[in-house]
Amino acid sequence: MGVVDRHPGGRPTLEQVARRAGVGRGTVSRVINGSPRVSDRTRTAVLRAVTELGYVPNRAARALAAGSTDAIALVVPEPETRLFAEPYFSGVLRGVSSELADTDMQLLLTLVRDQRERDRLAQFVAARRVDGVLLVSVHHDDPLPDLLERYDMPAVLNGRRSGAESVPYVDSDNSGGAALAVAHLAARGRRTIATITGPLDMYVAQCRLEGYRDALRAAGHRPADTLVAHGDFTERGGHRAMRELLARAPALDAVFCASDLMAAGARAALREADRKVPDDVALVGFDDSAMARQMDPPLTTVRQPIEEMGRTMARVLLDQIRERSAERPHVVLPTELVRRGSA
Amino acid sequence: MGVVDRHPGGRPTLEQVARRAGVGRGTVSRVINGSPRVSDRTRTAVLRAVTELGYVPNRAARALAAGSTDAIALVVPEPETRLFAEPYFSGVLRGVSSELADTDMQLLLTLVRDQRERDRLAQFVAARRVDGVLLVSVHHDDPLPDLLERYDMPAVLNGRRSGAESVPYVDSDNSGGAALAVAHLAARGRRTIATITGPLDMYVAQCRLEGYRDALRAAGHRPADTLVAHGDFTERGGHRAMRELLARAPALDAVFCASDLMAAGARAALREADRKVPDDVALVGFDDSAMARQMDPPLTTVRQPIEEMGRTMARVLLDQIRERSAERPHVVLPTELVRRGSA
DNA sequence: ATCACACATGGGAGCGCTCCCAACCCGGTT
DNA sequence: AACCGGGTTGGGAGCGCTCCCATGTGTGAT
């Protein structure tokens, strides 16, 4: 440790470092912040003083003087936390954090549960208490992105609200992933491939449905509305939708579910209807959530590069913060099919 | 919103509020911070000015002047994140965040993966860039708590390193929970109850083993070493341990696993050995993780009041910060048995 | 009416830093 | 020899707040 054994309270200041190095405050500041306009001799001397004193810049003072906070917020609408379930959120978090590790940005976590907390966040943004915002899992009608834009606060979304999203975002290739899944089913000789969609007011659900249709057409099948049932990304919804499909199209031999959770519900419904998975009906999910591996048989599913998404989000946001003029990138990361027993 | 529509950059300051209210800076400060030494008339006037201008205190300035940061850090050792899996972490997070919601403390998230990040955290603490630290899932040999103590940084642990933990902590009743599980098995007439422990260098694993033994004795059984196999809280470890048990004690008719993950592994081993759950062998886990509900049959398990733990941790930490002299509480929250199909 | 005292209030000093301008130094020009 | 320009350096000003002391202001006791 070494660097840190100073008595609490007696933390050295810029001034003291300057005195010890026999230079002025400005020079120390320049060294600390890596300005090139410092001679090597001076720089060395300053750095030695810094080490000797165990100097660590006072962030509050810096923030006050420079008007920046060196912090970004990761905003998570609460309902989503529950829904998107575990691995997703913590994966993103891991990615973000790892990308931030060698910046000295700090990560501020904000769960937004209700209107009150929403207001607090708005105030937070207005007060510019962070340099940027990462927004996880936005809803199509979420006012937050607009708020951020209005306040000219650098922001990056995880996912997008629509095909015409203006705020920079990092998304995974939902339609591509769905297509992968359905193509796989078709390639395995499945003839009647149904789908259980998410709530279609969410763009991600639209994309997955679109991918399903594309792949169907590409494989020479004809998409039929009877084969499309609507779920809401929940287990119960998947169960209901599966029963609906079974009633409408008893001959189906494959189902692509737009989420693993719905696949779990569907699986239960199939069991109740005495259909074997995968012999009678092949099943594919989406998300590669923890439960996929636990299902019986283990669920074939589509995996998103979650951690990579987190990393990318952080990277894009840092760029935005560094130069406000930077282009506002829209990144779509590829998904992959994870083959397990259910298809 | 109202409160916040000020042009970015033109954020009003204390000074401006003071001018508008026709009072001095000190008075405004007093009102903002709820000092009682202000007349009602003045207070009202100030508050009106605050609202009219949409004033929000500048945190950096406040931190600089007052020497406090109004932020606490939630520190998560990375390996644990993966291990302790999803619902645990996000549950704690939810609890902490909800408790913080009407404070205006902000929550800083710090994943600590490697030595470098560990050092950075040490520096962080030394620099007093937070007012307190919440430490999730400490290891018995974790140096962090000692570091925090040395720097006189208020801290609360989630779990404890040993029975003689000195740092304030919030834990769940692990031995009690284990005892609950085992008592349930005994009450259902199981005769030969085995256990798969966690790594015994973790206090939590010791507690669960102890609870197992206590309950066994209480039910009139005699604990036998042949019925104890050691896992490492992973699925694979659970699998291995179950095979070991099956070899050593083929007649066993129940297993208490110190984690759901290990129970999943054990369940697979039982399937391979053609033992039916729960008919041949009853299975109980610990954690009530997401997968418990997904298992076949659904896993009977012990639930910890995770969110409540998070809330309590935050509350205790805030107390510590408010008055450093406060007693250093050790809180143990009760666990409960969740009965599902596996036992 | 006078004094003492409590309470309310204004505003200077200073927290530790960045920004920026003026001063300085040096070698090369004219 | 006087001058110039670039690179380096010192330090004043100020970021927005809290702390605290000095200054009012009004009340009740004398």
C-alpha cells in the first residue's frame, strides 16, 4: 500500500506537494493532469514529492474548480431489474465496471422505482452531478432519454426505444438472434414453427418477431398469424400463450420464445399437454438466462454478449463526455445460438 | 418537473437565492440544512426563492467545504458476484437503494476484481471519498475490513468473517436456517440425512453445517461424518459431493445442501444414480435462488431476507456515519423454509 | 429608561483545486 | 547588443459551499 499510510485527516494537499517539490501549485496541477508543458526534471521532482507524501487529489475540490464530477450514473428502472432478471443486469454491470476500472470515473448506481425517485433523478441530471448517464433497458415511452437530451447530458441507452432512436445506444442484434434460432429449427426439419412474442410495444419484442418472420421466409416457410401468440416476457404469459398456440395449431412441432422465462412457461404447458420436448415440439428461448441450463431438457437459446454490451456502453459514454461533438454511435452487437437439448 | 427547468450551465447558486430572498448566504445555508435557528418568516421566503429559481445545492462545493461526501460505496468482490449469483446481489442492492432513497446519499458501486482494483479501493478509502462502505460477502481472510477499521471508515459487512467479527455486520441466521431444513426432513420421517457443505473456510458454510448437526441431535439422530461431504458452493462441486455420499452411504434418504447451486449438482447426480426425488431421496437447498423454482421437482430451500438485509445494512451504516460513537451493531436476521416439491 | 441576554442574521475566511495570465528563461535573430 | 518567440513556471482569482464570529434586534428583568 505505502501510498496510503497517512493519518486520516492529515491528507496532503496540492500546496504541500508544491512546497516539497519546490515548485508552484500550477506546476503540480499540470503534472497531475498530464499536461505536456512541463520539463522532465520538474515532472520527476513533483512525482517524487507526490509519492513521498502519498498525495491523492481531492475530488470534491477538483470537481468544484473544474465543473466536472468524474462520475457517471447507471440508471436502472426498477421493474426492469426484476424482469430482465439477474444475469443480465449483473453482466452489464460487470462490463461497465471493467471498462471504468482504469479511468478514474466512479460509477453511481441509481435504481428508479417510482415517480419520486424519477424526479430525484431529473434533479440530479439538472444539477449535473454526473458527467453522463447509462440507461439500462428503456421502455418505448420512457421520458428519461428525452430529459437527458434536453439537458444536454451525455447518455447511452442499453437497447433502444424504436428503430429511429436518436440517443446513442448499444443493443444486441435481436432480429438476427431470433433468425438464428428459427433457422436452426427449420434446418432440423421442423415444419410448423410457432413463436411466442414479447409485449409488442417493446421494440425488442418487435425485432425478435421480425427475425422470426425473416428466417421463416428465408427457409421457404410462409409466416402465419395462427402461429404467433403474444406473451409479456413472463413465465405465466408464456404458459398462457403456449396453450393458445396448442389450441390454434395442434400440429406445431417447434416454438421460438422471445425470452427464456416465457420458454419456461411454455415448457410447463407442453408438459401438461403431454408433448415431449424436443421430440414432439422443439423449444428455443432467448437470453441464455440462468434458468436455461436448469430446465429439463436444458434450453437451447440465444445469447447476447451482455458483458460486452456493458463495456461498449461505458466506452461510448466516455467518448461522448470527452468530446461532446463526437458522433452519436448506434452499436448493435451480434448474438449467438447456444445449442442445448430442447431443440 | 418544474423545479428543474433552468438552462444548463446557468445553475443558480446559494448567493443568488440569498439575493432573491433578500437575506444573506448564511441564512440560506441554514434553511437548506434544516437548522432551527431561523425565523419562520425568513424560512418561508428562502424556500420560495429556492423553488422559484430551481436551486439545487452543488454537491462538490458542499463536500469541499464540509469535508463530507454524502456518498457511500457498495463494494463487491468480483469472484463473489459470480458465485453468490444473481438474486442475492440484486436483492441486497435493492434493499440498500430503497433505504437510501430518501436520504440524499448517493450509492457508489465498486466491483473489486484484482489486486489493482483492491489498491484503488484502498486509496479511495484513504482519500475519504466516501462517508462509509458496505462490504458484500466477505471472505474469512479478507483484509478489506481491517483496512476500513484502520482508516476509521464507517463500514458494515454483509455476513461476517468469523464468530468473533468486530466490524458491524448484518447476517442471516445460517445455522438456524440449516436447522429448519434438517428438522423438516427429520419430521417427514427421513432416517439418514446427509449434508453437502460449502467450503469450510467460509464462516457461512461452518454455520450451516453446525445448524445441520444441531437439528440432527435435536431430532434424536446421531451426526456421522460419513454423511458429511464437502462442496464449494458450485454446481459441479455439489455433483461430486453427491456421488461421494452415494458411494459412502448408499442408504441415505435425504440431503441438505448448503446452497441451491450445489443442490442442482446433487440433483443431477441423483438422476444419474437413478434415485427419485423426493421419493428415494429428499433434497433441500439454501438461498432460494432463481433456479430453485425451475428445478424438477422444484427445490425446497431456505430463504434469506435478502432485501431486508440490504436495508438493514444501509440503516446501520447511516447510523455509524451520523454518530461515530454509536454502538457497532451485529444484526442476525431470521431465515425461513420454503417448501416445494423436493422434500 | 437601562441593561443583559437570547436569538436571528450577514458575510468573511477558507475548503483544495483548475484556469489563465503574466513573468521568466533561454537560445537564436537582426 | 538589443530583440524576439517559444517553452516553462508562479500564483491570483474564483468555483459554491459551510463554518463561525460579529453584528443586529427584540424581549424581559432591573
